Amino acid sequence: MYICVFKYLNTFYKLSKLINISEASSIAIHAVVLVAKSGESLNVSQLAGKTGFSKNHMAKVLQQLAKYNFLESTRGPKGGFVLKRKPEEISLLEIYEAIEGIIDENHSFHNCKSCNLELCVFGGMSQKLTSDFKEYLKNTLVINLL
């Protein structure tokens, strides 16, 4: 049975509207968890089939994960990807930031310079959501999802 790693953050669709979860970062996190869970080498086709993402996008993201030393790749008919590090050593934040870059907690929903109000009508909600999201990713290790 396949369970989304974002299950504790409401539904993926609703969350992605509030916080930028690109398809690439979603692929990366799901792929690392699935490879860790399998305990054996998985190829691009297998991972794409389990997640529903395209094989081309999956392959591109997996190569980035190999470049950042999350996965090790083996070529050939029996090739695929295995974890390069232990699942208890990998946080979701590391994976996310390898794909997306460092999370900026000091952003706003819009350009506040164009707003004539003295206080933001969102009252820091944007920063709180981002901070909570980053904290969740930081404290969630791949081992916790197996």
C-alpha cells in the first residue's frame, strides 16, 4: 500500500496552494522514501509506476538525487537506484532544499511595498505557515516514513 508522505499536512493539493511544493520536490521526496522502503534497487519505470509521475521527469529528478548523494545509481538491465545514506540520516528538508533551494521564511504572500496599510492584513500568517512547513520537513526523517 502506498501512503503519501505529506498525509500529515492535509491533502497535497491544498497544501501546494499555500506552500510551493513543485512536482520535482514531490517526486524527490516520494522517490527517496520508496527506495528506502523497498530495500532494493528500483528503476525509473518502477518508481514512475508507483507514483504516477512521468518517467522523463522521474529520471531527471533521480539524477539530481544521485548528484546530491541521496541515491546511488547503477546502469544496465538490472540497474536502478538505492539509498546512498541511511534513512535515519536523511530529513525531508534536505531532500526538498536540494531540489528547491533554501526555504525563505521571510517572504510574504504579495509585495508589501505596494500595500498602503501599516500592518499586513495577513498578520504574519505566511511566515508561520512556511516556518511550520520547514519544521515538519526538518523533523521528519525518511526512517519515520517506512
